[in-house]
Amino acid sequence: MNIGEIKVFAGSSGKAFADKMCRYLGVEVGKSETLTFSEGNTFVRIGETVRDKDVYLVQSIGLKPNDEFVEILFWVDAFKRASANTVTVILPYFSYAKGDKKDEPRVSIRARVCAESIELAGADRVVAMDLHSHQIQGFFKKPVDHLFALPVLCETIARMQLSDLVIVSPDAGFAKQARKYADYLGAPLAIGDKTRTDHNERAEILELIGHVEGKTALIIDDFSISGGTLIELSKLLVQRGATRVLACLSHLVLNEAAVRKIEDSPIELILSTDSVDNPHLVHSNKFKLVSVAPLFGEAISRIHNRESVSPLFERVPDKVIRSTFE
């Protein structure tokens, strides 16, 4: 396979991520532009030929989910109308994955609507990371490669050499995934008992199951918007005798107010990935980001070479780790 045949393009929220991916792949980001008119309309234009090419579009659905989602549809349509051979949508973060079920009357299953729309626009494949629930892959009829931030984040945590580590899941629903972190790092697991009564992004931590006294507590979760769960759980962990409280998230979609609250919380550090280009984190020293762009770059290379992507689910190759920490 000639790696130069890979055509990687970036949507408006995927430019920085696509640049890092392309550095790993040794290719240039495709020429394109996105315009937003004064009334809010989005216009996209491809700046080079893609006829008979396999195209990879990088775009997170993150801080502006409605605009970013609609932009994906326009890009896919543009590539198909320009006679691209295949179009693979790279979704480092899929915000509407939270809407994965109909758990009350008269509501939409938003993730399913988004999945069907992306496919109807013409996407041939989707590559995403740490979807809110695994069953979202079943909302797509086309292939979905579901990557995990766990190997990259755990390698980063291991390099931090945290003593007396205990992994903390914010609730029972995330305990299975948190257990994978605990097993990888050889640490015990504690679980929070969380309840949420509405869609106001506030959760109440009722109890903590497990021993954290005298330990470094590392909260594991997939994403945070308001930071409420992290902050409440961190306070409870301190009350139960934890000497240090850190957190590890796959995606950071915190707004400016949430960042300020975390600055004033017992949380010492939040480790996450660069799946969302979040400007609110720039001036805070409580956040450490590690890039998963090399992981996605390796996945694209394997897809393009018709090789298996599944080995990346558990442990990433040394060359990806080296590129991540360069």
C-alpha cells in the first residue's frame, strides 16, 4: 500500500487532531475550507480532487454538537458527489452518544438518529473512541471501529508512578470499564453510588463502596460536562481519608464555569485525551492532555491496508506509544 494514497481531511473541529494524525502517517492534510455565513448556514468546499480515493474525514462532535454534526453530513455528501471511492468518518468524540436509549416517554434516541443520518449522507465507515455505550455500534448498519483510550491513558498513569493507587468508578454503571483500568494498573477498585433525577447535569453521590483511606484515588469516567460528579465524588473521597484525588477521563467537554469549579475543588489533576479541542482548558494547570491522534492514525493505516484493528483495543503498538509521548 502506498501511504500517500490516504486522503485525510479535517472539519472545523478536527483540524488540530487531523494535523497530529497526519504527522504520524507521514501525509499532508487535504485542502478544504468551511465557511459559516452570517445567518448561521454552513458551507464546505473540497480543495483538491478525491476521485476514486479513500477519504478520511476528521471531525469531533463536541462543544458545538449541532453545527459539527450537520457539517459532517455536508462533508460526506460533498466527498460522495466528488466521486470519492469511500468516505470514513473519524469521530474522536461523539457527543450525541449520550442519547443512547429511550428511558422516559416521548423522547428521541438521538444517537440512533445521528447514526442513520451519517449513513444516509453516504458514509461507508465510522471510527470512534469510547462511545458512551457499546450498543451504539448497533445503531449503524455500516462498519464501526470502536477504539479505546484506556491503553494510552494507562501508559500515561503508569509513568506518573502514583503510590497506593485506588481506581474509583463514579457509579455502578461504569464499574465494568473502571475495572479494566484497575486490572491494567494492578490497583484495587472503589465504586460511588450516584443518582441523577433530571437532565440538569447535576448528580448526587450517596455512598462509596471500597477502601480509600490513605490512598491516591483516581476517578475514572468517559466524559464530564459540568464537572459536578467529579467534584462531589472528590469531596467524599477526601472525607473518607484519601490523601490525593485525581481523575482520568476519555473526553473533556467542560465549559468555562466547570473549569473554574474544578480549580476550587480537591481534585489535584485531571488527565484526558485531545479528542475535543477545548479552549477552556488552556489557562488551567489542573489538566493534562495526552494525544490519541497516533492511535487513530494507526487505525486508519490498518483499515487502509486491510489489516485487523482489534489488536488496538487492548494494547497499542510501541510505535504509537513512542509517537504519543514524543
